[in-house]
Amino acid sequence: MSQAILAITEQLDGSFKNVSFEVISAGKKIAEKTGGPLIAGVMGAGIEAIAGQAAEYGADRILLADHEGLKDGLSDACIQAAAQLVAKSGPAVVLIGATSLGKDIAARLSARLDAPLAMDCVDVRVEGDQVVATRPMYGGKVLAEVSLSGTPAIVAIRPRAVEAVAAQGQGEVEKVDISLDGTTLSLVEKHMETGKIELTEADVVVTGGRGMGGDDFAVVEALAKVLGGAVGASRSAVDEGWRAVSDQVGQTGKVVAPNLYIACGVSGAIQHLAGMASSRVVVAVNKDPEAPIFSKCDFGIVGDLFDVVPAITAEIEKMKG
Amino acid sequence: MEIAVLLKQVPATESLIEIADGGTTIKTDGINWVMNPYDELAVEEALQIRAADGGTVTVFSLGPEKAVEALRTALAMGADTAVRIDPQGKPMDGLSTAKVLAGELKKGAFDLIIAGHRAVDDDNFQVGPAVAELMGIPHISMVIRQEVTDGRIRCTRTIDGGTLVLETALPALITTQRGLNEPRYASLPGIMKAKKKPIDTRALSETGTDPGEPMVRTIAMRLPPQRKGGRIIEGDSATAKAEALVKALREEAKVI
Ligand SMILES: Cc1cc2nc3c(=O)[nH]c(=O)nc-3n(C[C@H](O)[C@H](O)[C@H](O)COP(=O)(O)OP(=O)(O)OC[C@H]3O[C@@H](n4cnc5c(N)ncnc54)[C@H](O)[C@@H]3O)c2cc1C
Ligand SMILES: Nc1ncnc2c1ncn2[C@@H]1O[C@H](COP(=O)(O)O)[C@@H](O)[C@H]1O
């Protein structure tokens, strides 16, 4: 049996996404068990210059699929490329970030290779000759241990679940010629929200709920800004039309796991808690002392968020000097 | 347009989930079962396309007898035909589910297949794209807007940090994301009519698809650590409370 681990990375506009290094680090841990090698797969257009960075997290080999057709990160082209990187490296385990693109690749790859897939995992390890992964189910209400039998075992890793750890690898970059025949998706338009920190990648998330009372999120945005964080919303705030669906935290929104989660004017419904329960520290600001969120937080402040949140922002600014 | 919708019955999201004896499944008593919320979006979108372009909407579910309820809901919303594939107690992972569904879909001639982006029980995010792969057709995930013209579909999909507008040829599969539409409620006449519509039930053993043994198995389940009640920060004013909070976050929690 092959012992190689393939870690498929993702980049955006010529830089690796953080999750790429997390995935390589997860691979490193497994490769130490299987004996390796740890191979990083890099896909994109004109990205030769950054490919070598994969070695800084322990990649022994770096397979580079550099193709004009991979420029926009369209899922079908990336799936073709990923399948060819798998064919080239014959891995026992394929790791990939469970981003919106990574999930598409993982799901189709599993069907194409008739290989087991564990999606959106928070941990992966090798026990004996079994690959075992930990994955949240029921929107985070349960943590399941799943075993994968079949080769390659495909494990998609949730962003921020595994720590990226620097480790020097040999990391020779080898170019792989790939063909993108048979792709049918064409890009009409791409719209990126510039300067916005992606919720799932943020260290700090400040969320506004129905207690915001309207679409003016200025106080929440100001707090997020001093903390270098992202702004989230409860489903009620989204349903009211105050924020975009992509800002929603919860069981049917995004699952976030920042170091610090600050919920402002959020009551703490079970579907909301499911999306933020694995945050390291949770702060709640709510004017109702009986709000359920107070029994699911680390620190709570009872008060009007329009007084309390600006006061917290001011205090942090003062601290930073 | 011949449209197929894939739907699954799942525990309502407000359900309190407990782990059953044996530790690899959840307790099912006391759970309120509903159609997966993303599949409601799928049914609604299919009905809107049919209203505009004509055609039929067929809903498919692979699930036990009870899953008939979700299929009836779809019929009550307005779907034309419902198919239930009975797994006959066989354990399934995401890929085996996709194999069985793809096998049945291939027997029809669907222009468009709509699935949920994810089922809120297993959270596999897998079955839609896997079905598309097995059928050899393109897919577009997390769609918030679509438009069909001249045998092509143009979709706006969400990605991390933005949106893409993509186009591909039919037949194709799309998966739904919130924002696509507001699912209708079944009307009373709809519910009455749905009660009379037959549900085409197919036993797994008769489908001609052998999904094999599941390659992914749950070996243990646990509940994530629960937060205890938090410490309420007291103070005479908003400023005093903020000061105490920031001190606690910096010195005790060490997060800022
Ligand atoms: C199928 C389904 C899926 C769902 N998925 C999600 C999901 O993914 N995410 C999600 O969040 N919800 C989800 N929900 C909705 C969820 O059940 C709750 O309705 C929602 O989370 C409530 O949002 P909220 O806390 O902002 O609003 P509310 O429950 O209305 O709470 C508002 C809070 O703000 C406080 N408040 C008001 N004014 C102020 C003020 N000036 N200062 C301080 N506090 C103030 C109030 O005391 C109250 O506690 C889902 C529901 C369903 C049925
Ligand atoms: N047993 C099933 N029967 C029919 N459709 C399903 C089934 N399981 C999953 N699906 C479809 O696939 C989508 C994604 O499910 P999942 O990959 O399990 O998260 C769901 O929203 C449904 O549209």
C-alpha cells in the first residue's frame, strides 16, 4: 500500500489561503505515522513563485499544476487538475480544505475514484491501518468519529480546525502537465468583496442579531475593525434584509471557530449556538438578563448594545494606545 | 423542462440531539422530522421553473417509510410525482446514497436536477456533486439565482468571500443556498390533493444498483463540550463594564 499523503492546497490571487498550510500540517502529522512522503498539490495560473512555500510546512514534494484554465478557481477545472495530481502521486490519503471550492472538489473526487470521503473534519489521524476523522454532524450538535476504508481516503478539513505549524520539508517543486479537457463551466462574472475578512477564517467574529434593530451595523463594524475581525449576523438579521446571507452564523449558515466571538443583540437560539459553539471565548451583550445566550457564553454584559459595544471599542482603542 | 429534485427527511433544526445507546447513532424518539431546509429551496425553485417554462417536477428520496412524509410535503407544495427508494435497512454513506440516486435518475431524462447544498443531519455536502459526477454532467453548487435559456443554465453561486456567475449546458445539477427563494407553504387543497397522489416506491434490491458496503462508518459519537453559564460582568456604567470585560479578555482569557 502507498503511504504517500497528498495535501491539496488552495490559493487566491497568487497567495495561499491559510487553510492550505493547515491542511499541509494535518498531512505532516499523518505522514509521520505512515512514513510519508508528504506531497503538496498546488493548482493555479502563474503561481510558480509561491509554490515553494508549501515546503515551509513540511512538504517533501510539491506538485505544481500551473495552467491558464485554473486562473479563476472554477470547480470543474480544479477537479480535473486535482484528479491528475492524485493519479500522479498515488496517495493513501488526500487532504483538502473544506472551503466552498474544496468541498466541490472532494465530493466529485470521491465519486470519480470510488473512494471514501469525510467532509468538513476537525481532526484526522491514522489508527493502525485505518484513517479516522472527527467531524461535526447535526450542525455541530454532535462530534462523530468516522473510519474510512478504501484508497485514497479523502478528508476535507474545516478551516481553522487544525493549526498550521512551520516545519522545513525538502519541497522540490515538480511541474505536472495537466489537461483540462472536458470542462464545461464558463465564468461570466466574478465579484469579490474586497478587504473583507472571511468569517470562517477570522480570529475574531463580532455578530449582530435582531437586537441591532436595523441595517445600521456601524457599532458592530467598529468593534470588529479594532479587533481585526469579521462581522457576522444571526439568521433573524439576515431575514430582515439587514445583512447578506453569506454573513449568517449558525446551523444553516456558517460554522465559525474564532478565538473570540462577540454576540450583540443575539438571543442564543439553538441553531445559532450550533454555528459558534466551538469558538474559544464567547462574549454576549444583551439587554435581557434572561436571554439564553448568557448560559452559553464565557462573559456576559447585560445592557443596551448601543451603549456597551461602543464602550468596548473605546476601551480596546485605549488599551492599544 | 423535466426537473428532478433530491430530498431528504431530517430532524428539525430546533431538535435537541442526544446520542443513542451504542454510541454511533442519535436517539430518534421525540424528534420532529421535516424536509431538509435546503431541499425546500430545491422544491420551490423547481416549481418556479415549471411555472415559467412548463414541464414536470419529480421528487426523489432514498429513505425509510417515514420519508414518505417529506415526499408528501413536496407533492403538497406542487410537485408532480414522488419516488421513494427504500434502503431496506442497508447502511449508507454519502457516496452510496449518491450511487443509488444516480442510478434511478439515469432511468429518466431530466434536464435539471436540484439538490440541497447539504443535509442538516449528516452535513456531508456531498450527495449533489457526487450524483453529478456519477451521471457525467456538470454541477454548480450553492446557487442563489438561476436562469435557464436555450438549453443552458446561468447561475450565481456564493463562494468564500464573494460570488461567481457561471454558465453551463443542460443537463446539469445545481445545489441550493439560502437566498435562492422563499419556499411556499403547502396550501390546504394542495395537502388534500397530495394525500391522494401515489408514491412510486422502489426497493433497493430492485433498482439494479448495488451501492456496496459503505466506506465511511461512524465508530463513535459524542457531544461537544458544553459551555457552562457565563460570568456576568457587573459595573455602574457601560464604560465600567467595558473596562472590566476588556481586562478579563486580556488578562484571564488572553484573547486580545
Ligand atoms: C430551519 C431553521 C434554521 C435556522 N438556522 C439558523 C442559523 O443558521 N443561524 C441563526 O442565527 N438562526 C437560525 N435560525 C433561527 C433561530 O431559530 C432564531 O430565530 C434566530 O437565531 C434568532 O436571531 P436573534 O437572536 O438575532 O433574534 P431574537 O431571538 O429576536 O433575539 C434578539 C435579542 O436581541 C436582544 N436585544 C434587543 N435589542 C437590544 C439592544 N438594544 N441591546 C442589546 N440587546 C438587545 C433581545 O433581548 C433578544 O435577546 C434557524 C431557524 C430555523 C427554523
Ligand atoms: N437519502 C437521500 N435521498 C434523497 N436526496 C438526498 C439524500 N441524501 C442527500 N440527498 C440530497 O443531497 C443533498 C446534500 O446532502 P448531503 O451530501 O448529505 O449533505 C441534500 O440536500 C439532498 O438534496
